[in-house]
Amino acid sequence: MTGTPAGWQPAPDRPDQLRYWDGEQWTDHYAPAGGPPASPQPPAKKSHTLRNVLLILGLLGVLVVGGCFAIVAATGDAINDAVDDASKAASTGHDVTYRVTGTAKTADVTFTTDGSTSTSQENGVAVPWSKDLKIDGELFSVYQVLAQNGGETGKVTCEILVDGESVKTNTSAGAYAIATCDYTP
């Protein structure tokens, strides 16, 4: 069929049908012999938009989940480190020294004895005064000393030393004035 223009022709292998001749060879397109259909259209190109969007969303999902795992892991490590540090601090005691100095002759002194809620009071002590304690570590320790001037005039100064280092000092002056020192390591 050389020289025959492209189009529907009687199918040589199926007399009851037409077959499409592309101008050089027979194609795989058949039609009923009642009348030629329109020329076959080239197959539509497949759109990969949906596939590409789903692929991008999937990758973003993996990145988000991976980022969340990384954040949780890092936060968990930081929390574990903080708990370990606090546990070490709680398992070791501290040498705590409470001091009261000043120009007052006497003072009433109240102080914590366990780094928590237990207190002791000594009334009418001569100034200067000090108390050395070995306080076992508490997870949340509070060291506190209050000194009230026992006279009409003068100053009282309280001080807290932890392991030999001064961590808090406060002074109050006047009759029955109170100096308060507290420290939380």
C-alpha cells in the first residue's frame, strides 16, 4: 500500500473491520466497517502531578517525624543529664556555716538544720555567733538563717557559707531588727 495516504482502510486481515494505515504501515487500531471513526488520537500523556505531590508530602512527613524524634531524643538526654546532676548533688552533703556578726551585743537566731524544713532556734546568743553543720544533700535544699537584734541599738549581719564559700549576706540595723539570709543551691 505504498503511496496510500494515512487513514482508515479495509482491514486485509479482518474483512468486517477497518484498520488504520499511518502512511507507512498498519497500526493496531481497528474500527467497525460501518463507517470510519475519527483518526485515532495519540495516547494522552499521563499527568504525574498527583504522584509528585504525594511523593513530596511523603518526604516532608518523613522529615517532620525524623525531626520530632531528634528533638525528643535531645530533650530526653538533657532531662536525664539534669536528673543525674541533681541526684549527684542530692547524694553528697555540704558543709554549711551560719554566721551572725555586727555591733549588736546579743541576737535570737533561727536556722534550718537539714536543708529543708527542720529548724532550730538559739535565743540571746552573744554576737558574733556561728554554727557549723554537715547537711546531707537534698534534691531541693534551702539553707536559711534569721538573726534578730536583741537590743535597743546596733546592727546584725547574717551570712551563709556553703563548702567554705560565702553565698548570702544581709544586714539589718535598729532595735529588734531582723536580718534574713536564705540560699538555694
